[in-house]
Amino acid sequence: MPKKSRTKKQATKKVKKPETKNQEAIVSKLEELFVEIFAHNDLDRKVYICGRGTNPFEAANVVYGMLDIIYGDDNEWRRDNQKRIDDYKAEWRKIREENVED
């Protein structure tokens, strides 16, 4: 009897809205961190999380996993937050250009 092939199931459930202000604050901070990591993923070779340097691609992979757990789909979150990511990148590019001129 042939083995059944295993396929990755796509998460289809929607995440519940945070019920308390504390949960909202945690989700908000996580989203800020996700935006920062995705922005640095395109800009730098190293990103710092809690003072420890890591490869931004590894950090982004962790974020993809967390987004899958929290939202069920990382693509939707990226689409919704792409402007925030682009704004963060532009802000960092401007700061770096100012530092080079000084």
C-alpha cells in the first residue's frame, strides 16, 4: 500500500482580536519589531534584537513563522504593512545620508 503524501495545510482560521489592553500593547510592539526586521532585511547585513546581532534573513524567517502563528498568513500582513516598512527604510536611508555628509 503506497504511503499518503503529506502536504502543508494552509492555516485558514482568523486570529481573535486582543481582548485586553495588555494584549493589544504586546501585538503592537511585535508589529513594530516585525516592520523593523523586514526593513533591515533589505538594508543591512546584520540586525540587532535585544542587543544581539543576527543575520537579518534569519530574523525575517523567525518573523514569517510568528506571522503564520499569529495571523495564519504572512502575505496578508506584509501587504497591509508594506507602506510602514517602506517608510521605515526611507527614514533610515535619510539618517545614513545625513551622517555621511557630516
